[in-house]
Amino acid sequence: MEKIDVLFSNEKIDERVKELANTLYEKFHDEEVVFVCTLKGAVFFACDLMKNYKGDARVEFLRVSSYEGESSTGKINLKLPLKAENINGKNVIIVEDIVDTGYTLEYIKDYVNNMHPKNLITCTLLDKKARRVVEIDPDYSGFVVDDLFVIGYGLDYNQKYRNLPYIGVVRK
Ligand code: IMP
Ligand code: MG
């Protein structure tokens, strides 16, 4: 395997994910929430977030893709849809791995909003703010990252490295 520089250790991620789970719980407490996990990248984050979430929760999965190699194509493909009955009237939390240009989050937000949730909020582990093209900000984010291509903890480079327990950058 290539040399990888660690940006966020497993411990640092755990700590931040616990904080986020508590912040979300403070917002909804006794109201049930539906975590909408976007596959595949957000799967580790969504699992850890849910394990630390103290209230009533459900989970649904959505899959979209836009990336090829290191660049977003801007064209979003819906690969696995949601069922409207699982979203309609619910408190929905979209869980993303990373917001980069913002095209994906914008697409997902519109898609979910069309199913008329009671509440819709977005929570991303990473926010690559400097790369934003669309005017959109996640409601909650774990860490802001510089304009680097990051991998690990669910994030991939051409499907590789998702299994790393930390977030890092491949050394060039
Ligand atoms: P956006 O549509 O440009 O905001 O891209 C968002 C999606 O691209 C994320 O959900 C990721 O799947 C992927 N992505 C963006 N930046 C990175 C990165 O640095 N590493 C791995 N995947 C990324
Ligand atoms: Mg993604």
C-alpha cells in the first residue's frame, strides 16, 4: 500500500462523531429521526453517528454518484432511490461523507425535500469549503478540510482505501 499521511486519527474522529451525535440529539430529543446514509462513502460515519445517538432513530440508504477519479463530474446519477413513505412527515438527517463542489448535497436535498419530510437537516463529516461551486452549506459538519483529496473511513479513491480507520492523504 502507498504511504498515507494521517489527517484525522480514529480517536479524533470518534471524539468529534460523539459530539455531533449529542448535538443532533439535543435538537430532536424525544422525536424520532431518520438518518439517510448516502452510500457508499458515508457508511462508516453514519454507523458511528447512530451508535452514539441516544434517541429513537431509523436508517435509510441512498446512493448517488458523481465522481470519477479525483474530480466531480457535476452530473449526479441516482443509483439507489429512497421510498417516499419512509421520508414523508419525518425528521430527516442526511448523512454525507464530504461536501466538495456541493452538487451532490444540493441534488440530495432537493430529492429528499420532494418527499416532504417534516424537517430536513444535513450533516457531513468533512467540508471542503474552498472547493464549493454551488451556494450550499451543510447544517452540521465534523471537520473543515483543505483542498486535498482525502481517503479512508469510508472515503475512496477509485473504490480503494475505504477500510482505513482514519482519514488521510496519499503521499505523492
Ligand atoms: P460534490 O458533489 O463535488 O460536493 O462531491 C461530493 C462527493 O464526492 C462526496 O460525497 C464524495 O463521495 C466525493 N468526494 C469529494 N471529495 C472527495 C475526497 O477528497 N475524497 C473522496 N471522495 C470525495
Ligand atoms: Mg459521497
